[in-house]
Amino acid sequence: TACEDPDKAPIVTSDSAIKGGYPRFAGDVGERNINFFDIASSTYTYSVTFYDGVNGDRVMEYTLELTYTDVNGVNSAGPIEYKKYSSSEFGTDADGNKGVFDIALRATEMIAAVGLTEAQINASDRFTISTSILLDDGNVYTDDNSAAAVTQDAFQGLFTINIPVICPSDLAGTYNTATVPWC
């Protein structure tokens, strides 16, 4: 014989699971980095749609927090609220999903937002955008409280964007090399 006790359910079912949401990567333009030699022109633009089971209808806000990590540890700053989009600012894609499109992350604006100047930026520094969504039930979802599977390739959840400061190089040409035995 067996008895069912719903208060001691051994597994989470679809009916008992918490239904949240996440921003889903919907495309980008530009390089996801800052060119140390051309900071003024460095812009990364991306778009997200919202997954919440109802085409993004439950998402009330999409927030971007900005953190700057100085490779030398001197000028690190953040996190600070960088941008916030309310549901009245959301667009709709061709499939009927609500989202925010063409979010421009300009290097000069991010530098100013953390209270620095271009002269204080170093190669290997990093800007990090951490995103969150607020649903109509008051729950906030971030990378910290979302399943790891959401940020994998299949679901394309986009809660964190790392933007490093790089020194690009042009190594075009022909180079003569020689191998020297080490031992």
C-alpha cells in the first residue's frame, strides 16, 4: 500500500515550480570590447527579448548595472545603476516578443558614468554590465537567482556582459622565425 502526502513531494513539478523570466540575447552589432587606441569610437550594441512564458508581458523593468574593474585596482567603481527601461519603452519583435532593442554601450558614456576620464583607463581593464528584470509579481531575476541552464547556448539568457579594454594589433606581413633548442 502507499499513501500520497502532497506536503512531502519529492520532486518539483511544472505546476509547483516558480515561474520566472530572463532577458534572451536577440543580436548584436560591433565588437564586445573597448579599443584602447580609439575609445571614442568604441560602442557595443545589443538587443534582448524577454522570456517569461507570455512573450515578455510580465516584465515591468529591465535594469543594467555597471561595474568598472581597474587592472591596477586603483579606480575600480560600481556597481551603479547605468540604464533602466520600463515596459512602456519595450518594443516587440516580429514573433511578438517584447524586448529592448539596440542598446548602445558607448565606452565614453560608461567611463563618465563611473566618474573617470579616458586618461584613467588602462588596457586589460574591464567594464561589466549586470542585468536584471522585474516581473509584475515583484520578483527580480538576475544571474544570481537563475538556473545555469538559462545562460547556456540553448536558452541564450543574457544577464552579464563583459567588455574588456584591449590593445588591438595589426601583425600583417611576413616574419622570419627561427626555432632554437631549449635544452
